[in-house]
Amino acid sequence: MRLRLLIPALALVVAACSAPASSDEPGTAAPEASASAASSADPAADAIEVSVLDFMLDPSDIEVAGPTVTFDVTNDGPTPHNFTVRDDAGEVLMATEDLSVDGTETISGELEPGTYTVFCSLPGHESLGMSGTLTVTGG
Ligand SMILES: [Cu+2]
């Protein structure tokens, strides 16, 4: 007897849930559609998100089309870190400030096609694992 009562009740719940989403609330569908369209057209969508943490970069191997490269860097570790780009000669070309815990910074610059080293320049951090490769392809 209980089961027979449950089934029509379930059907009502399903009907009640699906109806508003498709017809009664066009207002909820429209903002979602425009939000996704806006984010795909946003030039900032080309930014590469990088996490710095104890003691690694995520991702550590980055490939990007140049010449303009942008990094959204977040410190997800429990201690301060930075994100720095140097060339083969050891010259620093781009760098964030030292980011405190949960700190973020966006850096952008122009890089020639080639291979670079990305690392944290705080003492000892690179050798502890905060090192990776950045490959810039022609653009
Ligand atoms: Cu570090």
C-alpha cells in the first residue's frame, strides 16, 4: 500500500522539478547562457592559471602561444612564494611579487618563441621542486 502511494508522489515531484526549469523561469537560463558566452570571448581567458605551493608549481610544464603571455598566479601553499620566468642566460623576464598565502597576481609580458625556466626565486625553493619549463611557440 505504501509503495503504490510513493510512485505517484515521485511522479509529481519529477514533474514539479522539471517544469519550472524549462518554462516557468526563463530568467535563470538566460544569465547562464550569457555568462558562458562572455567568458569565452574574454581575452583574459587566455591567461594561464598557475598554482605555487610547497614546493612545486602546478602546472610545471607550460606551453603557450606567444608573444603575449599572461599568468594568473595563486599561492596555494602555506608559506610565501613567487612565480618567476627566466631565460637561458638566467635573466629574469617576468615575476610576481612574493605572494602571501592565498595571494594572487596576474602578470603579463612578451616573450620570444623559445624555452624558459619558471621557478620560485625565494632561497632554496627552486631546488626543493619549484621549477618547471615554459615553452613559448610562435604567434
Ligand atoms: Cu617558493
